[in-house]
Amino acid sequence: MAEAKPEKPPVQDRWHAVPMLKQEPKVRAHNFNEVALGYTEEQALAEASRCITCPNPGCIKGCPVELDIPAFIKLIKEKKYDEAILKVKEKNSLPAICGRVCPQEEQCQKLCAMGKKGEAVSVGRLERFVADLELQKGVAALPIADSTGKKVAIIGAGPAGLTAAADLAKLGHKVVIFEALHLAGGVLVYGIPEFRLPKRIVQAEVDYIKKLGVELRSDALIGRLFTIDDLFEQRFDAVFIGTGAGLPQFMRIPGENLGGIYSANEFLIRVNLMKSYLFPEFDTPIRVGKHVAVIGGGNVAMDSARSALRLGAEQVCIVYRRSREEMPARLEEILNAEEEGIICKFLAAPIRFIGDESGWVKAIECIAMELGPPDESGRRRPIPIKGSEFIMDVDTVVVAIGRTTTKGLETTRWGTIVVNEETGKTSLERVYAGGDIVTGEATVISAMGAGKKAAKAIHEYLTNKTKSTQK
Amino acid sequence: MYKIVAKRELAPKIKLLEVSAPDIATKTSPGQFVILRVCETGERIPITLVDSNAEKGSITLVFNEVGKTTKQLGLLDQGDNIPNIAGPLGNPSEIQRFGTVLCVGGGVMIAPLLFQVSALRKAGNEVITVIGARIKDLLIFEKETKELSEEFYVATDDGSKGYQGLDFLKDILGKRHIDRVIAMGPVVMLKTVSEMTKPLGIKTMVTLTPIMVDGMGMCGACRVTVAGETKFACVDGPEFDGHQVDFEQLIKRQKMYLPEERLSALFHERLGGVKLG
């Protein structure tokens, strides 16, 4: 294991969170091992002891899956780790994943009472601690209700689909997940890099969901292999669509199809799903040059930039059209990237890509921006400054300006599916949807929250239907 | 897992596999493709579907052993399994009664062309077929294609059989009324055919086979400029109007990973080039 040090010198008082060990920036910038190393038992106990078990806890309200946070932390304090993870899994079937990638600072931790005077309790780190402990020891399956004889098809094995599948399986329904790719996990396997979310963790949590009796069918692209009507013909009683926002967006500027220009999706699929960082042991290649530009300011841009660095780039520059304050990426990820040596070029946007004779990108022409009044997203709108064009020499570009959805059903003008927010019910009878396919690109945990809501609605529909047919 | 039920060598390094894939078999139409992986460390490669048999529950794939993955695939025998096949992907070809259709197929793509020729005949078209290869030994499905076509021509790059090169197509195009041209083969061939038909205003559909990763619209590795707009060959194609395709760009994009492809093939050979598992 690489040399590790605390992210900041530990302060021993109740207002400061126990820091988590991380790989040193200089070391981790050259490997794909996990950056954050997790709590030891001693650290977990110290952090858990900071939770004051409020009578009216804000953290639960901040959690999209309404995890009983004070209860599981109390069990950690009592060293009842097995019970703590069971408490977590009552609401969250993917705890080792959420403990790593949830934006806790925007959710549970934002509403923590301790956060009013000091630092919030590190809910995510504690969740990760009990989840990792269980994965080390071997996962115990939760009790499953008697079979209802009902069958549910889940389309897409990402966070929304896996969560819906787990909840429905626990309620006694037969669940089959149809996944288009060869591996389950969706964005957890193709999008989020190994150094932030090790794929063995995803695999372990998928295995747990299979243990609940969920059947997984990979290589099955619904729409082509089967239509939704085919699924009803195959005697599924309900369908949940959790296909995500998988379509990359490009900027529609000249030169975008030159060699060396990747969508963030292609770049990350090659690196994460196809493991091209292990080429040629793994067959899928990736080409990263010396000077890499990543266009965009979200978590996907951070993931792409940090991956490029690990693949041997000498310089990686994030080009973002607004300023650091408006960056949609998690602050923690921006800090991680900066520590590793990623450079940010703020208030700039590409207007054209310039290629060499072989059709490979060699430079970007950018234009400088200034910030105007806020737009509909509430962030200040970037406005190009006339005559401010400049050239940036690059040999690799990753376009990380967002993903969109495939079409189908009643959709919004962004191509997302229209649903009832409480139930996930679509315009089609017996068809539900949730996650990025409904909201557009969002977070893992919000997709899981949507999967949970839909599972509840599907369960109610299926059990009511049973009652009415019995009459 | 998808079991190989039959294997044939059609020409040196060109192999045919019939694979058990009952669900895919019921949904396959000419023009579509699959993405497959031969092993756990393997890449995802697209292969155009050549035939399907819903009753037997099988699909047929024909490929040329050019890179590591196709070489590994070629080492598999009847009874062996392919771990992953996703499909059918891409849009089916437009098959209707056009009138007289000129079908041009080159190299390994003669195989899926035969699938189209057969469908076009069933739809009531008169079909003129031209098949070509580098040398005569690499010509495949000559007999089958000939039997299905009203008129039939052979061409080779070196002139070892039939016409040398594709120049003679100009004569056919000049002599006859042709309603539509369909071309499947190497990009250079698609470009040549499209350039010949463009001045004559004959609608020409070309099947593009760019580099793909997921093959489902997620990555954009297969993007191609058609009529000035970026399209994804996997979900918007793979067939496009040949008069609108930016072939120069496509040719460059196909060469993007040549050094890595060579390294990968070398790596395969160093490890003995043996069958997996």
C-alpha cells in the first residue's frame, strides 16, 4: 500500500471530524488504487462518538433513501457492527458505494446538528466503515418475504435499477434485471473511476443483490432485443426503466471529430469498464498524450482529468466557462484534483479544434468569458469577450459537458421521461421510471432514492392488484 | 454464454461461426450487427450479422482474422462458448421494392451483403450484384450470391479473377437504369462507389464499420460526419447516404489505434496465440 497521511493534522476535539487517510497526492497521481483509504476501527469509534443522537435528527431528512443515521451510528458506538450494517441495509442496498460517492456534504451532513458549530459528523465515512467491514467478513443476506408470484422487469443495472431490484426482491417479487452492457453497475462501473470506487466493491454489492434472488441478464439492450411489450408478453407484471443518461453531448464546434478527442463517456468507458489502463493485458486501448484538456466543470470532468493524469499525461488542464465557485463538481473532488496537480483554466470555452495532417487534434482555439447575470440554473451566465480568442496546444481532449438520455415514452424537451414524482409512474400502464432517465444527469443516491420510491409504488400496485383479483 | 454450433473456413483467415442465440435470432434484420467479447479481458468488437435462423435459434457471423480479438475468435471451435454477445444493434436496412438495385460487396462484407441481396429479392427487386476482393482466393459466397442475383460480376484488386478494380462499374451504371445502390465493404471501396454514383444522382446506401466500444450510443467512438452533422454509426446507422458521408475523416478515424492494434496482436502472439480457457 502506498504511503498515506491524514488530509490535515488531526485536531482532538468534538467539533472536528476525524480525518480519513488518503494516498499522498504525488503517489496517487500515478496509480489507480483507491485514494481514500477508509477509517480504522479506532477512528470510526472516535467519529461515531461525535454524534449526539439528536431527538429530531436532520440527517435523516437530508438522505434521499431516509437512512436511520443516528441508529446505525449508535450501533457503531456500541461496537455492534453487524447490527449497524443491517440497520443501514434496511434502507440502502449499496452502502459501500454510497459511503464513497454520495455528496454527503449536500445531504445528510448539511443538516447535522454538529455542523452548526463545528464540522458535521462524517456519515459517509462511517457508512463505508461498516459496509467494508461486512464485505471483508462476508455478506449476510437479509430475510426475504414469501414469494408473491409476481414478476418485475428492471431495465438497467445502475444505481436506480439495482436499488429497485433489491427492494422488490426483499418484498417477495421475482425480479429480472436487463442490462445492456456485459457488466452490471451502470455508471458505477463505466463512469466512476477505480480510484474513487473500486470495481470489486461494486461487484460485491451486485453479488449481494443477486443473493436476494435477483436474476441478472447482461448483453440485453431493451428496445432492440426485447421491447417493453415483449416483456409484458413474457409475463412480467410491471417494468421499471432505469436506463440513465448515457448519451454524450458534444459542443457542435468545428473539428470535434478529430482523432484524440473523446467524449468523457468514451474516455471513462475505456478506462473503467474496459480497463484500458491495464492495456495490453486488457485488450481495449486508450491514447493519452502529453497535454490533455478536459472541457467541463462537473464530477465527470474531475474523474476524466484525474484519470488522464494517471495514464501518464504531463499536463492536464480543465477548461471551464465559468469560475471555480460555479463548478458543479463536489468540492472534495476539486480539491483532490488540484492536489494532484490538475490545472484549471476558468472563464474560457473552446470555439474550434485544430488538427494536424493525420487528423489528430493539436490545438484548441478558446475564447475568454466573463460572468453576466444568473441564468435559469441560478449560476451566473458566461458571456464571450470579443477579440479574446487564444490558442491552447493539446494532443488529447476530453469533452465532459454532460450526458443526455435516449428517447422513448412521454419525454421532456431534454428527452427525459415524464413521471409522477412520488411513484415514478410513467404515461404507460405498469411502466415506472427513475434515476437520470427522469431527472437528467444527477447523483447516484438520487437515482437510488427514485428506485426506492418506484419499488414502493410497484409493490403497492402489485399487491392491490392481487387483492382485487382475489375478490 | 453463447455456444458455437457450427464453424467453417470460407477463405484463408475468413471464418464463419453459427452461434446459438435464440433471442437475438428472432429479432435480427439485415443491416444490423452485434457487439461481442471473447474473454474477460477482451475488447468489445462489432460484427455485422450475416444471417439468422429463428427456428434453430442461431445467428451467423463472418469475420476476417485481422486483430487480436478476431484471431482469438477464429481459434474457437464448434462447442466452444462466446461469453458476451449483445444485439441486434443498429437500425435494420431499409428493404422495400426499389426496382433495380445494384449491390456491391467487398471482402468479408460480402457475407452480410448476401443477407441483404436475399431480402431485396424477396421484396421483389431486380438485383445486380458485384463482389470483390483483393485476390481471387479471398472471394467468398460467390456461388450463393450469383444464384440470387439477376446479374452478377466479380472484381479483384489484382485482376486474378473477373474485372480488375471497380472501374467497370461505370459501364454498368451508364448502361442500365438503376434505382438504388447498396455498398458494403472497406471504406475506400464505399468512397469509390459513392463518388461514381453521386454525379448520376443514384441513391447510394453505405454500411459503415467504424471503431466502436459500447455500440449502443454511449461513447461516440463511432462518430462520423454525415451531411455536415455528427452522427453515431451505432445508433444512427450503420447505413448512411454515401453521398453525404465525410469519408476522408472516417478513414483517418479508423486509423486512430493502429499502433495499439499492432501491439495487441503482437502481445497475443508472444503469449503463443493460443485458444483461451
